[in-house]
Amino acid sequence: MFWTVALPNDSVVVNPGSGNAELHVHNLNIEDYFNFPNAAALGREIDATVSFDVVWSGPVSRRVNVRDAANGFAGEFKENQATVAFSATEAGFTFTSAPASTSTSVFAEVGHERNGIFFPQGTSR
């Protein structure tokens, strides 16, 4: 697994039952590798900082319950709307997205899934 980072617990607020969630990350130090092949090869990088705010909220337009015992996967998902604001800074470059209020949501979903050892073998959901 790569491109993951631990975030403080207070960065995430989620209520999958209502279809609402928030992710707020500010001034996260990262390495900008410019493109996937360079990153996969651990090539040249520049230190950068990113901030983003993602908010998933209602109205819930569809509820989806999935159970796939053959592949050991189950989940309950709520389709809804999401807004995003993003900024990044590195030496000589800064990018700031339009405000989150201007976001257009094509697809968003909040849910709870279970797989692997967390997949409940004996339940119907």
C-alpha cells in the first residue's frame, strides 16, 4: 500500500447512517513526485503542503445494501452530494481551487463496509 498517511482523529467526522461525513486536512506535508511513473520509481520529488475540505451531505438520493458472501464483502451505502475545496503549495507554485460552495457533485457516497476478518460470516447483512 502506498500514498497513505495517518491523520489526526479530529480530521474526520462521519455518520454513515445519515450519509454525512467531513474530512478537513490543513497544511499536510507531502512529497510531490509530479506523475505516477516517477512516484512509483521513487524519483525526484519536491516537498509540498496540501489542505482540503471535503463535506458529504444530504439529501440521500439512494440507499444501497450489498452482501457478497463469495467474496467476503458487505456494506451499507448512502448516495448523496459532496463539496470539495483544495489548495497546494510548493517552492515557486501555489494552487487554490474555487470555493467548496461552487462544487458540482456528480457522485458521492458515504457508507460502512466489512471485508476480510471483519466480514460477518453468520449474518444476513
